Amino acid sequence: MTTLVLAQQSDSGVWWLFRESFDVFSVVLIIGSFVAVTLIARLVLDTRPGVVAPESPGKKVREQLDKDNAGGLERVLGEDDGIVASAVRSAWRSRGRGRSAMREAAEIAGSNACGRWTRPVDVLRTIGELGPLIGLAGTVWGMILAFVRLGEQGGSAGPTDLSLGISKALFHTLLGLVLAIPCVLAASLFRARLDRLCNRAMSEALDLVDRLPVDPADAGDGGSGA
């Protein structure tokens, strides 16, 4: 019997092991893999410089500032929802409270805009961190079942039977690691890229904020930093 099982295992390889180890833990890990692939594909498209920190909003804002066209500036800021436009728009609305309030409003709005881009990266990292834990839970459960079967047989099972049960249990750990390694690696790469792009966008936004006019009627002491 053991020889027959070994023959089937050698013929089918990993697929046999996957089929024999298939349970709720495997389903969760497979679903996590599909979600991770979807997130990675989305991040590849969404973390490009032209998407996160395009140059056109900054250029349009500078053009309107050079023309001293407040109406055109508000129109340009209302057309874009990126990091630069969001930060400058928030600062423009706070111009009556002084330069420091404008910069603070810009930093808050810019941080919120950057958060929209980093949220999928955080989800991807969470999946990567949970993968090994779910795989370990599946391994522990498989080990429990293997030893329960061993006990039901009165301890008469041979080393081969026990090794088959342990190998099926450890397959969950393998699935968890296969899920975790690319997720954590991709999350680190995407986070580094987004941090670089967000910092560049925020630097440009604050430079534009410093060029915005302060409303002297309501600025008070805050406008002295202009």
C-alpha cells in the first residue's frame, strides 16, 4: 500500500501534493495570490511618474501665477486632483490666514493625496505578512491530523506514512512563503517609488505655495513670512 502511494506521488509530483493538501487554508492562500497579482498589476500602472506626479499641473499653475490671473488659477486647480493641485488648492483656500497656514494646509492636503497612492501598497504588504502565518496555521492543523491518524492506528504507521502526512502539512507553509516573498518585495519597491514621487510632488507644491499671494486683509501676523 505504501509503495503504491509513493508511486502515485512520484508520478504526480507537486500536483498530487497540492490536491492532497487542499483545504480551507489553501483556498485562502490562493485567493490571496489572486488579490496580490491584481494589486501588483494595478500598482505597475498607477505608480508611473506621469500618473502620480505629472508635470502639467505645476506648469499650468505657474503660467497663471505669471499672468496674475486668479480666476484662471482657480480653474486650473479645479481641473486636477493630483498631489500638486490638491496641495496648492488647499493653500489657496487658506490664503486669508497667512503664509504658515497656507503651507500647513498644503502639507495636509498633499499627505492625504499621497495616502491614496500608498493604500494599495499597504494592502499588498499586509497580504505578504499574513501569508506565512496562514501557511503556518495550515501546517499545524495538518500535523495535528497526521498525528491523530497515527494515534488511530495505534502507533503502527511506518515512517513513510508519517512522512507523507508531514509533507502534506508543510505544503501549506510553502504556499504561504510563495505568496509572501513576491508581495513583500513588490510592496517595498512600490513604496520606495511612491515615496520618491510624492516627495518630488510635495517639493514642487510647496514651491508653488510660496509664490501664491497672501490676502493681506485677513492674514494678520501669519502673512509676514511671505
